[in-house]
Amino acid sequence: MRSGLAPDILLVEDDPSDLELTLRALKKTTIANRIEVVRDGAEALEFLFAEGAYASRALEPMPRLVLLDLKLPKVDGLEVLKRIRQDPRTKHVPVVALTSSQERVDVMKTYALGINSYVVKPVGFDAFMVAVRELGMYWLLLNQAPEGGTR
Amino acid sequence: MLKPSEFVLRRGLDPAFALFDELLQLSWTCDSRGALSSLSPRWEAYTGKPCDQLVGHAWLEVIHPEDLERVLEAWKQAAKRREPFTWDYRLRRHDGAYRWFVARGLVMPPVEGQPEAWFGFSTESHEMFEARQVLEREQERLVRIADVSPYAFYSFELRPDGSASFPYVSKAFRALYGEATDEVLRDGMHAVRLVHPDDLPGMVASMQRSQADLSVWHYEWRARVPGRGEVWLEGHSVPVPEADRRVTFHGVMVDITERKMREAQIEQLNDQLEGKVKNRTAALEAANRELEGFTYSVSHDLRAPLRAINGFAQALVEDYGPQLPEGAHRYLDTVQQGARRMGRLIDDLLSFGRLSRQPFNPRRIDTGALVAECLRELRGDSTARIVVHPLPASFGDASLLRHVWLQLLSNALKFSKPKSDAAIEVGAAETPEGDDAFFVRDNGVGFNMQYVGKLFGVFQRLHRSDDFEGTGVGLAIVERMVHRHGGRVWGIGEVGVGATFSFTLGSEAAHAD
């Protein structure tokens, strides 16, 4: 993690296997060079708002994309999403839920809280690779960030 | 002031006979044995017999035979006591009809040297007598009805001085008031004193209201009856105002203790039932919440390790593939296949749970269009010959029924695939109960009817995975969905010949609630 430079992606993931596989997939795409990893919801919020362990981090610029697992220790993904959307400094950051849950309630809740995209982690590795590559492509290369946004 | 008879006697005459002759009544005189000595001419006009044929005891011939004995006995008594008499009897008219008369007779004042003599009048009283009889019969009829009724009929008279009485009560009244009946009949207010203190104010108020606007009175109250304990009574009556500001309530009363007890029991049972339903509902809701929690964690936690197994097996192949011997590659393939299959099982199980809990929105559905749509989706590269007969409309949840058809049709395609002349037939037939039964028939591998009981169980499979892919959840979902529609599903098959799956849906009326 190179300090000083804003990351392309903030990856919030507590499962070590999923983390490694996601990083592996992202590396293969070569779209994102700088990836910051946090392991729970509380750490994610500290990073984003430059608090606690990340107090020395410059607030700006924000990550270009947050990949958020929903089931997290301490502060869960829904709560993290809510806080991101409530704060004027972070409300425009694109957040994609990357989760195992296909439950309708989860999908509805996250969209209600302003998620940008909802991706179910497939069991098959190939499908997983495709999913990660596609969402990286879209959010980092194709999507036009709003004026005064995260760049 | 002299009576007319005294007046004529004083004059030494006996003019009474002259007067008697002119009376509208039949008048007569007789001796102490009842033998007539004279008759007024009206006798002849009435009986049609000349008077000289009625004198002596001949008059007895025109008395109604049924009255004869009674008349003679009455006469005997009167003659013995020498008292005035009155009797009723029927006298035969000239046309043979008997008419009622009332006879009044007196012994004449004695005359020196003359035998004792009587005189009297017979007055026709037929209409009055008949009217009285009709009245008596009517009254008797009413009393009989009243006395046989389980309701107690009564008249309750209320007087302005606060006293009261029951001028009339029917037999059943005694059953209501038991030992207290005599006291109640002596003093009407005693019935009021037996009313439960809690019910008395309401009862008095309702009677006053009814008395004021002359409306029908109705009330249910508890009474404490000696020997019977507390009983529930119900009364209906109509107030009739009388002279002197009295009012009489005519009505009926009935013991409703049993009904009240039953009502109380029903209420208690209802309460218990409500409580039970509440508990069950709470238990069901808790179970549902638990299931949702379970589903949620299955969805999250069971898939993660599978992803790891699969992902790292892939990574192993990618990163160290060249160093691995051929056997290791085969093992890794098997590991990945296993993980993928496990993933499918989890997904199917989750969708089974999800579909079971999905809201149910029934409406009329074009079955033919639904089947055509499912077939378009499933057909793929299948070479099966598919015949779809005309299908009646169905009533149900579109999304759930789609799952049912998709499952049955994909099964038919799957299990007929090995046949070179695969054929699938979709149609509807009427069941003996008159419901529409849809069916999907294939000429595929079929199944052994010995295992028909396992067809619809979750994770039950009748074929080896090597031969046919599947997790064994499909038909379980079909059965759930069909049951939710109030219908049933069944399958018949024969190994190597084919299988037919049929299902019905509940009627539209059954979903109306």
C-alpha cells in the first residue's frame, strides 16, 4: 500500500480466501494498480474518514471505487454504506456490493441505501474472474464521475 | 213500591197469565210434578206442535235427549226446595233444529184450597250461549297452548302505588320460580325482589321505558330463585295501559340459563382458540425468522468456502500446472466439479426456500402462452418432437406457475434426451372430481413406480448423477408450488417407456378469501 497516493479501489473484505481470490482477479485485469485493503467495517470507515489508524492519511482524493462485502465483523456492510452516503465528503464515491448473499432483502436494502451495483460472488472461479473484471472495467474506466467528485 | 205481581194479587186477580200470553218468551205453568198445566201460544209457533200436545209431561218430548236427564234432576231439586230455578237446555224447533233456551221458574204464591203451582219463562238464548261456548273453547285452547309451551305466559299488573300482581300465569311459570312460585303469585313484587341486584336497575329502567312509549319490552336478567339458585331469565312482553294508571304487561318468560352457560363456554373456547392461534402464529413467525436467518447464513457462509476450494484449485492449476503430474490434474478437476455441484445444491435449496416464502398473487393466466414461453426458453438444441394440446386458462401466481412448468418441461426434455425419437406431449384432462389436470408426458427413460413415493422429496433422485444432471430439488419445488395453489401433483412412469407428470390447481373460488 503506497501511502500518499489515493487508491484506485478500497476493498473491504474479511474472508481471507475471498480476499486473496479477489486480489488475484483484480491483478489479472491490470486495471487497478493501487488497491487498499481493510478487513472490517470499522476499519473501512477509519480509512475513508482518515481517523484512528489512518489519521495521517490525506482525506482527498477518495478511492475511485469501494468494493464492499456486506457481511463484516464490527460494523456491517450496510452500516458502512449508510455512513458513506450520509457524509458529504464520501457520498459520491461509487460503492459496489460484492457479496455471497443472493437474498432479495439484502439486494433491496442495499439499493435503498444507494449502492451503485450489486454483484454476487459466484462459486466458480472463472465466473468470479469475469465478474470482478467487468465491474472493474465499468467503474474505473467507463463510468463518468460526477463534477467535483472523487478525482 | 209494589212489584207488578203483588199489584195484581192485591186486586184479587190473577192477570199474570194474560200478560204471559203476550210475552216474547215461552211461558208456562206446571204442578209440583212438572206436568204443564198451561202454555203460551208461542210454544206452538216455536215447536210447531199444538199446545194441547205439550201439556202434562208431553213437553219432555221436545227437550234435547242429551239435556233431558239434567233438566229432570234440576226440576226435582227445585221442587223439593221450592226455590226459584234457572237452567239451560235445548228445545226442538218446528224444523227439527234444537236451540238453546234458558228457563227461569218460580213457585206461585199459595192459594187457599189450590194445589201448589209453578210458573216460568223459557227465553231463547241460542246466540248468546253459542258465543259463550266459542269464547270458552277459544280460552281453553289458548290455555292449553300456553300450558304446554316451554315458555311461561303471564300477565303482570303494575299499580301506581308500587304494588304488583300476576293475574294470569301458565304452567311453565311454576318451573321458573320453583318454590317461590306461590309467594310470587301472592305478591307480584316478590318476583322483582328475586332479581339479581346488578340487573335490577337496568330491568326497572327498561320497563319504565317500555311503559312510557308502549313499546315491546325485552330483557335478560339473573334471578335468585330459592331451590334453584341463580338462573338466567328472558322476558318479552307488551304493556297495556288500564284504568287508574295501572298497566299490565302481557308476555312470555323463559329460562335461558343453559344458553347463557353455553355462550359463556363458547366465549371461553373462543378465547382459548384465539390464544392458541396467537401462540401458533408466534411460533410460526419465530420458525420463519429462524429459517430466514438460516437461509441467510447458508447463502453467505456456505458459499464462501466453496469459492475458496474452487478458486485455489484453479490458482494451483494456473500457477503450478506444469509441475503437476497428470493424476494431480484429474484430482483437481474432481475437486472443482465437486465444489461446483455443491454450489448448485446450495443455490437450488435457497431458491426452494425462497419460492416457498414468496408472496402469492393469484390471477387468471393464459396457460398456453405460459407453456409456449417456457418451451422457447428451454428448447435449446433439443430435437424432441413436442406437441402442445389446447390448454384451459388457469388461476394462480404467474411466477410460481412458471417455475412449475419450467421444471416439468425441463425434466421431460432431460429424461427423453437419450431417445432418438424423443417426444413430449403437453395437455389437459378433466379429473373425476371435475378439475382441470395439466400433464407433461415424455417417452424418456421413465422411472420405476416402486420409487414413486420418493419423487417429490427434497434431494431425492431416482437416477445416477452420471446419467442425468440435477440436484433433486426440482420436483420438491413443483410439489410445494402446486400445494400452495391448493392443487395436487402426481407422476406415473415405466422404466424405458416414459413418464407422465400431472397437476391440478385449486379453484378460483378457493383463492377468493
